[in-house]
Amino acid sequence: MVPREGEPMESSSRTRSFGAPWLALCAALALHIADEALTGFLRVYNPTVVALRQRWGWFPMPPFEFRDWLVGLIVACAILTCLAPLAYAEARGLRPLAWVFAVIMLLNGLGHTLATVLGCTVASVTFPRPAPGFYSSPLLLAASLWMIARLRRTRSDEGRLALL
């Protein structure tokens, strides 16, 4: 489609690619990791896991030592960031991971926000507000929603192209 005179010409790769939202979500995650590390996230997370395991023995989340937790998150964030060229190339195989990444980060941001509102994670684990990791949560939420919106828009573009 050719734009009319005076209309901006959008790059189809820029509007179809999920590379920019992918990088934004990686950056938000990196900032969130720093936020959690600097605000004592594990002082809330580990007692919460212990309490949930006492209530439900099957609860799958493990408690963490600080170094292992931080190194694991940094490595995961670095790997996700290294996948950005595939997101810019609109790699179809990366789309399911992009959905999972966006939904998990959306839930993560919502969880920190809810914990801040409630002042606790479970009844036995309270903390002064805001919750550790809260300050970077709006960025996680915004980047996640951008990724979801872009994935939805590009999915519908693919569907329309398939019908042609």
C-alpha cells in the first residue's frame, strides 16, 4: 500500500517486528533484577516459599541463595537479550517464547504491585511498603503490554496474508 501525500511511510519491518518490544522487555528485566537485588527481594521471597511449601508440599518454587539467584537471572537476561536479532528478523520460532516471556513478566510486575498494596505475600510474610522490586514493576508492565500488543498485531497480519 502506497501512502497518500503527506502521510508518513512506516517501515513494515519496524511495525511487524517484535524486536523493539523484545529489547525493551529485556532492559526492563535487567533493571528489575537490579531493583530486586538492591531492595532485598530474597528476604521476602524465601520466607514466602517456605510458608507455601508448609501449606502445600507440592509447591514447585525453590528457595535461593543470593549469588545463585542473581547469577541465574543475569545469565537468563543475557540469553534473552542475545535473541533480539531473531525478534527483529521476525523469527516465527521465537514467537511462543516471546508470548511466555511477556506473560511471565506481566505477572511478575502485577505480583510486585499487588504485594505492595497488600503489604505481604502470605499472612506470615509482611514487609514495609513498597515491596522489593516494586519500583521497576511499571516498566515490566509497560514493556510486557507492548510485546503482547505487537505479537497480537503481527499475528493478525500473518492471518490476513495467509488469506490472500
